[in-house]
Amino acid sequence: MSHAEGVPHAVVTGGAGFLGSHLCDALLHTGYRVTCIDNFETGRRANVEHLRDTPTFRLLRGDMSDGVEVDEPVDVIFHLAGPAAPSDYLLDPVSTMRIASVGTINALDLARDRSARFALASTSEIYGAATDEPNREDDAGHVNPADGYGAYYEARRFAEALTTAYHTTYNLPTAIARIFNTYGPRMRLDDGRMLSRFIRQALAGAPLTVPGSGSETRSLCYVDDAVAGIMALASGAYPGPVNIGSPDEVTILSIARDVAEIAGRSGEMIFVEAPPNEVHTRKPDISLALQLLGWRPRTSVRDGLADTLAWFRDAGVRHV
Ligand code: NAD
């Protein structure tokens, strides 16, 4: 399929994933033509199926770790390829590290070759386990490369370092989005996260299993807000990492109640011991994003959950 000329061209690696597919939608909506590159390791063709007949959208099957051919000028590359959920990134830790290292070099080289801007999707996980919250960008983090989760957060720290090195060495215009826990339509319900489990249980009419007393909190950012932040960051000039996430904390119990109520369920809950691998959601300090980009999340958790559940209900069980 040939692309329309004269409009900016964005490449989205990992564009068939949860965040990437929403980013493709938003870029197309803003007037970009978009090339999505994905190997469908954790993403799905179904996430971009609605774009199949959009002439300014192109889907390329490719593995960023093997290098990639894009046969035309590129204005901006959003590098999102790589597993995000613990259930995915721990499956094959070597492959997780390869995409964050070799895959990121390949994406950076493509940006350099085309004189394109480069935006990295990094993660709040790079702050590690035992840090003060809310996390600020100048928080150096506290990670242990050999604790079993190193394949994810060390690799992502390396990707941030690489991106910074391309900026300082080659003057490549770069941006780094440190993304915190994001949810919304097309999120994977089998990714082992608490919210995914609540939604799955509520849709199935099962009681919601609440870890601990439910008084622990989470900070959840709706996907449209996160995508708006990533796009704003990519079009700015600031090369350092910027937190993109919600600073508002909500208790697990209130999330469970909202999910049950929106799903039209009785809200029966079972309190269980927290699963050992349950991801603790960090809370960002977003002063920098506010100051640089005027960005902050706009969607309330209640509204975001309502949209998310409505989407899953419409999508039916094939997505669950
Ligand atoms: P996702 O798993 O839905 O999307 C990742 C996409 O990358 C998938 O479509 C997958 O098939 C693709 N991919 C994986 N390896 C690839 C490779 N070698 N070559 C080409 N494509 C490949 O995850 P997501 O939630 O959309 O996350 C996207 C990015 O944002 C990830 O880099 C993730 O670390 C980061 N992030 C997400 C969150 C969140 O809450 N969702 C939080 C922090 C950071």
C-alpha cells in the first residue's frame, strides 16, 4: 500500500500492542501517516484491525531485534516494542533484554539514518522496588540486576542510557517517557495485573478477589491520557526522562467496587493473600510533565473504568 505524500510519517514499534495501537489511532487522528512494526509477540492483529482500510496506515510484521527496513522518509519513531507485563517479560528474559538493547539500537539507528525524532517508551519499573514515592525523574532508582526481575528493569535502564547516548553523541532529538501503570480498552486481561483480574472476574460474573485488606493504593492512568503525554513529549525538545502517569491514588477496594458496579455485578468480594508477583504500582511526581508540556491526566478512574468495561463488553470473550 503506498502512503499519501506530504504528511508527516510516524513509525510505531510495538504498534499492535495495547499502548501502541492507541498511539497509532491518535497519530492518524492528528494527521500523521503511520507505519506500525510488530512481531505480535504480545500484541494482536485485532488491535489494529479497525485500521486495515485506512490508506495512511501500514502494518509491517517484523522483529525489532533483527533490524527493520522502512523504505521511505520518517519524521518520528515511537519505540514501544517489548513486553510490558511480568507474565510476558519473565517468560523469556533473554529475549526481553535483546529487544530492549539490540531492538532499541536498531530503532535508534533508523531514527539517525532518517534524521527522525525518537521517543522511547520507558517504564516506572526502572525506579526499582524500594524507592520513595512519588517518584521524581532525578530519583536514581534502587534496583538489583540479579533479583529475577533485572531482565526487565535493567534492560530498560540500558535503553534509556542508549537513547541518551545517541542524543549526546549524534545530537539525535530524543524523548524518554517513563510510563506508569496504564489501563484502558485493549489492555490484556491475562497479564497477571490486579485490574486485569478484576475486569476478567467482573465480566465473568465471578466474585472479585481483593488482595490483603484492599486498603493498599494504586495510581492508574487512562490510556488516552498516557498517549497524549507521550505525543506531547515527542514533539518537544526535552531529551531527559519524563514521568507519564497518574499521581492520584485510589484504594484497591474502591477500584474493585467501581469495576463491580460498572459491570452491573453484585460486588461480591473475596479477600485473599496478595499474590507474590502482584505488581505494586508506583506513584509518579508529574511536576516536570506539567511544567514542560502542560500535561496531566484528565480522565477520572471511574470514567476510564466505565469506558474500559464498555469496550470489553462490546469486544466479547475473544479478547478476554
Ligand atoms: P504490549 O505487550 O501490549 O505491547 C508491546 C508490543 O511490542 C506488542 O505488540 C508486541 O507484540 C511488540 N513486540 C514485542 N517484542 C517485539 C519485537 N522484538 N519486535 C517488534 N515488536 C515487538 O505492552 P504495552 O502495555 O502496550 O506497552 C508498550 C510499551 O510501553 C512497552 O515498552 C512497555 O514496557 C511500556 N510500558 C507500558 C506500561 C503499561 O502500563 N502498559 C507501563 C510502563 C511502560
